[in-house]
Amino acid sequence: MPVVNRSRYDIYADILSVLEFYTEAGISQIARRANLPLDRAKKLIIFMQARGLLVKYDNPEKRPKYIYRMTGKGAEYVALYKEMARLVVEITEDELDLTE
């Protein structure tokens, strides 16, 4: 199976999709579900947190120490990303129809 390189926007959407599905998650779970090395996930989560796409909370249960949740801005990003992906698929299908 060919390796598909993800853009940073794809990776942001993958991280936010994990939080959309689980509502909240620790960094290890996010990294595992988004298929990222832990060190890279940490850097991306800090970046996304600084831009208001997700928020960090203290976990009262202490394991994991911190949990992350998606913000409204993060939900908007996921919705726009999915719409863009849908449009690209439609355009690609239309182009394929024209060449036949």
C-alpha cells in the first residue's frame, strides 16, 4: 500500500476528529488515534492550543494529568475541512467524467 503524506491541515483535522469522537482525551490517546509520534503530537497540540482550536484542562482523576477538548473554533475547522474534502472529491469525479 502506498504511503500517503498528510499535510499539516490533514493532521490538525485528524487531531480534532479524535476530540470530536471522544469529547476529551489525553495526549497519548490523541497521538495514538491520530497516528502520530508522541513528541510530534505534543508540539502540534501546543500550536493548536495557542490558536484556540483546543483547550487543556487539569484532569481531576489524575491519569492522564491533563485532558484536551475541542473548542467551537476547532469544531468549525473540522466542519470546513470536511466540506472542503467533499468538494475536492466532487471536482475530481467531475474531471474524471470529462476525460471519458
